[in-house]
Amino acid sequence: MKKRSLFFLLLGLTLSGAGLHPLHSAPVKSGFAERDISPEIGMERPGGYLKGYHQAFHDPCKARAVVFDDGAKVVALVGLDALFIREPQVAEVRRRIQEKTGIPGEAVLIGASHSHSSGPTGMVLPGEFDHADELVQELAYEKSSAADPTYLETMMAGIVEAVTEAYEKRAEIRLGFGRGEEDGVSFNRRWRMKNGLSFTHPRAGNPDMVEPAGPIDPEVGVIGAWDDEGKLVGCVVNFACHATTSPPGISANYPWALEKVIRGAFGEDVVVVFLNGASGDVTQVDNASPVVAPRGADGAMLVGGSVGAEAVKVLAGLVASLTKEVAVDTRSRVLEIPRRPPSAERVAKSRALAAAPPAGAAALNDWIWAKEIVMLQALVDKEPVRRVEVQAVQIGPAVFVTNPAEYFCEFGLQQKAASPFPFTWPVSLANGCVGYVPTSEAMGPQGGGYETRLTSYSNLVPEAGDLIRDAGIALTKELKPGEVPAGQAAPEFKAGWNYGNVPPQLK
């Protein structure tokens, strides 16, 4: 073999082994699909520390999937209408997807919308506390919000079917990338108070409120996919806000309205993959509002409809700058982050309180947090260090940076500022769930609020958010951003429009 040929062979192997793309010219292929994963009436409604049950149906919960294939690598993005998805279910879904499609598990991103009106994916998983004593098991399985094994299988099967269909439907596609801004429907729910601390939802009219304790992220990130006939096949939308508008009954929450608006503009078969941003401290509730805001279905339409309308504007503006030349790539890293254990004294007091039934609303409040401390200690005994996956998935000039947390908005903004990509979109509650991850400031002497409570759900050490942020930024820098597609250049000037090159005609 000639030396020059050998050099290029070795170069190709090196690029392949490092996960880098050699120059590729294959047009990107993509496919979209969705599956209904609605729970049944009577199943548990997740999102609280006690049990609640679905009694009505408003709109379907879905698993919405898109697959991107650049000829060298394939990635899948899943927008899941769920409170969260836990790590065992992520691992099983990835295993099944790889078995059916060949897509590597680490190239599959599953982002839960955090819908509080979705199916029973937790808080407690089946068997999670089997190692603990009788009191802990009673508190976990009988007194806490718990996942339903039947529903978990429905959800997992729906995700796998959606990704598999999307993979099988891959076709040459034209992609557009853009961003809009919607700053009127999301609010930071933590407020600095006159006493020097920060409270969550101090409520409108509270005279001790000083200013919001954190930012919002108004960016509406959009990827649109058009076929050769000019029809929008599907899109990916990223926005940071809790999905807690909660229409009455089973619901995708405000992503229902977001989808409704986009489909109203582009067609009823458009698949809308929604991925929630860094929204751990951001909701639709304006604690400074002098008037009562719409709630339930009206609130969902206000939030989702507004974000959807902005996405429509972005999509409409992209049709002049589409491309088929898009590279996809992915990186991931697993961090080992310790839990923060409760003190032995607090555990002892909590066990005594949790062992007796509460009497009255005030007692119930204290009992809930005692229950959580008892359950947390059992988790610390079993798993004192959490494995936390951080992932970066590139689609041309855009990168999705994941975390498995209700991640504070400030972290997402910091990742956007440090990323080399033209479009950087954080995805919270992706590929697992470790609860709230506040900033170091929120965990400090001037911090506080609901999100900083020590519970079986939220319990990582205070520096966890910084570690996750830095790992995500590092992953974006291992990838090579693609160019933002530009529209067709304007023709060279030859002559002006002679209908309009006249002075005012007054007579």
C-alpha cells in the first residue's frame, strides 16, 4: 500500500475511533412518530408526596420521537409527556431500541415534560424500598405516590414503538433551525424576601417580597423538518417552564396546547417533540400579578398556546433557509454525586413522628416531611452516591445538553453562554431523575425555598448543579458545531423598481 493511502486510512480510523465525522455528503434523513401513553382513569396521579388519583380525561399523554440519520451516525430524541422517567426504565428502553433499530443507547435522549397531569411513573418505583424495614416500606408503598408496573410497561413500550417507527420512516428531509422569544408566560417562582431568605411562591400581595431570586429563559428553540413537497413533517421545540398548568384530568399539560397551535398552522399530522428546558425554579405562576391568572385548561392554553404561536412564527421564517447537509453526533458522561444525608438526630425524630398517623392539616405537613426523611435515610443506606448522566446531542448547529434534574434556570443560561454552538438547548429531567438541583446560592445562607428541602426526591450535595453544568459545557466543546443554514443570496443589483422611484405627486 502506498504511504499516502496508508496515511488517509489511518486518519479515517482515528477520526472514527474518536467519534469525529470525516467530511460527509449524505443528505440527512429523519423520521417522526408518536404513541399514546395515557394512563387509565383511577391510576395514581404523580407530582405530590401523597397519593392522588386520576378521575377524568382531558387529552392524551404521548411519547413523541424523532430520529436523525446523517449517514454516519443516528440519534433519537424523545419528548415524553410524563412527570419524569427513572433510570431503570431509561436503561430498558434504550436496550429495546438498540435491539430493534441498532441505535446505540447513548444516542437516545428521553426528556420528560414534567407534566403533573400524566401517568404514574413515580415517585416510588416497585421494589425500590424492599431492602428497608417494615415502617419504611409502609411509608413508601402505601403512603407515598408510587409508580404503577402496568403503566411503566405502557410507557416503555410506547417510547420504543415511537422511536422504531420514526427510524423506519426515515427519509431525506430539509431542516431549519431558529429561535424565538416568549417572555410573558413563565416566571421565577422563588423570591428574595425582606428577612434575607428566598421563599418559593410567597403569593401575590405578600408585602415582604423584594425581587425574583432567579431568572427565566424566554428562548423558544425550534428545529423544523420539511419534506421535498414543502410540508412540515415534524418539529422539535425547547422551552423552560414547569408543566403545572394541569387541565382537569389526564393531560399532556401545556404541551397539549403547544401541539394544538402548531398543528392548526401546519397540519394535524405534524409531530411536535417538546423538550423542557432548565425549569426547576420556573413556572407559569406570576407571584407579583395583581390579578388572578387563567388556570387549568385556560392556563395550559395561555402557556402552550403562546409558546406554540412563537414556534409557528419561527417555523414560518425558516422555509427560506433549509438544508439537507446536517451532521449528528453525541457524547455522554456519568457523574458520581453523593447524596446529602440527614443527621441521625433528625432521622430518629422523624421516625417517631412518621410512625403515628397525623391529626389535622398542620400535623399532616410535619408528617410528610418526617416521612420523607425516613425514606431518604433508607435510600442513603442503599445508594449513598447517585450516578448522574449528562448528555450532549448535536443536530447540525444545535446541541441539546441534558440533565436528569429539575434544574435551576440559571444553570441552563450559563450553559448557553459557554457553549460554542449557535443554538444550545438544555433539556431537564432527561434520561433519569435526581429531583431538584438548586444553585449554590439557593443552598446558602441567603437561599431557601421549597426546592432546597431535604427529601427522598431531592437530596444531592449543594455543588451538584455546578458539576452537572460544567460536565454539559465540556461535552459541547467535544463536538464540532455545524453552520447555521443561510437563505439564498439576493440577486446582484441591476435596476430599481420603476413603479416606486418617483417624488410625491400632489397634483
